[in-house]
Amino acid sequence: MTTINLNNDITVRELTRLERIGAHSHIRGLGLNDGLEARSGSQGMVGQEAARRAVGVVAKMIGEGKVRFCLFTSSSERVTILRIGGRAILLAGKPGTGKTAIAMALSRQLGESTPFTSMSASEVFSLEMSKTEALTQSLRKSIGVQILEETEVMEGEVVEVQIDTVAKKGGSGGMEKTGRLTLCTTDMETVYDLGSKMIDMLSKEKITAGDVITIDKASGKITKLGRSFSRSRDYDAMGSSTRFVQCPEGELMKRKEVVSSQVVSNSVLTIIFIHSGVVKGEIKGEIREQIDAKDFTHNICNNTHQPRRIIPGVLFIDEVHMLDMECFSFLNRALESDMAPVLVIATNRGIAKIRGTEYKSPHGIPLDLLDRLMIISTEPYTHDEVRKILSVRCEEEDVEMADDALELLARIGMETSLRYSIHMIITSSLAAEKRKSAQVEIEDIKRVYKLFVDVKRSTQYLMEYNKEFMFNELDEEGEDYDMDEKDNSPGKESMETSP
């Protein structure tokens, strides 16, 4: 945001970017080099180098191989490439060690072409559908279908866009838009007449001279590829998010292979929407089997015109210890499916009871499912890593913090929790802004530390003033102490001394 002071009374603020800041918005990837070695403080990831390397291997397995799909060659001969799906990963570690952050980094690393579904284990306990149905829909959302097709497109750099408003022909009155579009490559240049529909699409995409675009000949869809390098001198005026590309070579009209992606559940929901008009609740197994037989057997493995391939993505289930035995048994069986996605689950439990039973198991997960998992452990952060994470978050939240204040905040994070210290960043920034300071100092950290208590201080307060709270669950010593007080109460004493 740029602030311009016109005079002493008026301040104009120009909004240059609107971006939501979340708990993991600073993460751009796993921060690995080509050898899958973890870089220090790269792509928003700090520490957990062993876990990041292990997840990097999983990302490479998903991105480069081990998926099952059917592919047709130009000679209409079906070629089946067998790859492996249905792997399961467990991220296990104490709270605040970056398990969810690693999962989000995996999502960023894979990119938008690989389906990634994130959910909490408590979401399956819905009143609208059964637990297994909720898991089934999440699994199918994590399976993608890529459709490969060839189409004719016009690709070139926009030289000029000329739009005029003229009176309609025939003397009927009114005005209409006409225009011309000049496209060029490194070898040729052509002028095209534009209709009202194409003019509207150019205006919607905000196409200007210097943009490199493609126009689908069949549908007329316009796609902006970026800005031509010949306009790189205008970089300061366009901002850092502008993408520069080379001017296309050869002829304007080309045949290109276009890849479109969709998830498996979309085809099922589309059929149901067409027949019933409503998509809500459970999907019958018979309908799903018919869609699978038609979609995968016919459209994917028997379609010579539009070759397709199945891409198992990733299903991430956080707080997996909240699932019960029925859900674990379903996941155990689902992983044996040919089209199962890669399952990534996370938990912070140690030896805990499996939900709904009296049996104890590591991480609250049945042993037969644990045997299928590749377990990745996360370790507590060191003081330097906590300081680096806080520095990254300060940069993400656009907060200027003094070095001594950052050191104090890192110490607080080590003594309390990393999440608590991260929450203190924006609140201490507001405290600094209140005293009209552009930088957060130690006094701002201390002020916020007094205003907002952490878990340890809150627990200490509860233990000290326990009797003044309602509906407390006291321990055995507290109950014995409470019973002793009741025995010595005046009412009890009068009852014992009465004849």
C-alpha cells in the first residue's frame, strides 16, 4: 500500500495488493534442491530437514512415476503404463512441530496439476452422510483425470487493439462495437476483424498491446500467456507479478496439445446433477459403479480420440486419531484399490486409546494400519529455528521488528509455544502502531505478553483459583479435600451431635 500526502488534511492510499494471510500462507514449497537436500530457510520452510527430505521423496514419487494410467499412441494402439498408487504416509510429532506445514508444502510442491484434498478427521462425523461415504468422496476428490487433446489455436503477440463504436447498419438506430486485432510472431503479422463477442472477451481479459495471447479457434477462448520481453522496460509500471514470455515463432495458426484436468468426483456429481438437479448427501454405490465402468473403461481406456490418464493425487487427513475403528478399517481396505491416492495423515498423539474402544495403540491408530504406513517423525524446533520462523512470519505479515524484540519473542516461543509467539506478532505490531512507532520494540512485546496469557499461565491461574470456577472436575486429592471440608461443615456437625 502506497501512501501519498497531498496536504496536512488529506491522505490518499493506493491499494496495490490485497492478499489474505493465513497460518501457512508463507509456505511456497518444501525448500529442497535438485538432490532432495533441504535448504536452510528456503520457500518458507525452516528446520525439519529430515522430514522434508522424506516428503520430498514422496513428492518425486507422485510427480514422476508410480501411477496407473492408459495411453493411446497415434497408431491407436493402447499402451498401459503401470505405476504404483495407494501409498500411505504418517507425520507424527508433538504439537507445534510443523506437521501441517509440511503437508501444505507438499501441496505447493506438487502444483495445481496434482489433486490435493485436505480435511480434518472430525469432518467425517457428519449428520448428512455416513463416515465411510465422507471418506469415499474425499478419496475420489484426490484422483485426477487428465484429458489430452489437440486443437487449433492462434498464438502471437498483440501489436494493436483498435475498437470503434459505430451506428448499426440498416438505419435501425443504436450503436455497435467493431474492431481490429493485430497479432504477430517473429516471422509474420496479421490483422483480424473483431466481432462484439471477441471485443467483450478482450475487454474482460484486459488484453493490451504487448501481451502474448492464444485464441482457441473452436471456442474462441482467449488466454493470456504473459507480457512480451519487448515490453520489459515497462516492468516498474506493471509490478512484480507480471510474467514475461518470448514472442512466438513461426506461423500464427498452430496445432497444440491441450491438457485439461478434472477430479473423478466431478464426473459423478455432474451425472447426478443432470438426473436429479440436486447434489447433497450420499451417492449410491450402484450409481458410482456405473459411472466408474462408463468413465474409466469407456472414456479412458477405450477413447482413441481424446487420450486420458488417471493421476492419483494426495488426501491429507489431519488429527487422524479422531477417527474410529470403522474409519480405520475402511482406509485399510481403500489403500488396496488400484486407483487409491497417496494418503498422508498427521497426529500428535503418543500411546492413546483408539476412539470408540478401550484398546491402546501407538498414535491412536490400529496396528494393522500402522504396518502399512511409512512414518515420518518431526522434531522440536531449536531456538535459532524458532527465531528464523518468526522472522519469516514478520516478513509475511509486513511487520518491522527490532532484533532484540525478535530475540525476546523467540525466547517466549521456546518457553511457551511457537503458535503463541506467532500470534504475538500482529498484536505487538498494533501496540507499536498505537504509540506511533513503525517498529516493534521490547516494550510492545512485554505489553502484549501481559495482556494475553499462554497455556501455562492460564493453567496456573486455574489451579490457584480453582474453587471459584463452576463445574470443575477435581482430582482425587481435591475430592478428598472437598469431602473433608463437608465433614467439618456446621450442618454435618450439628447432625452428629443431635440426640
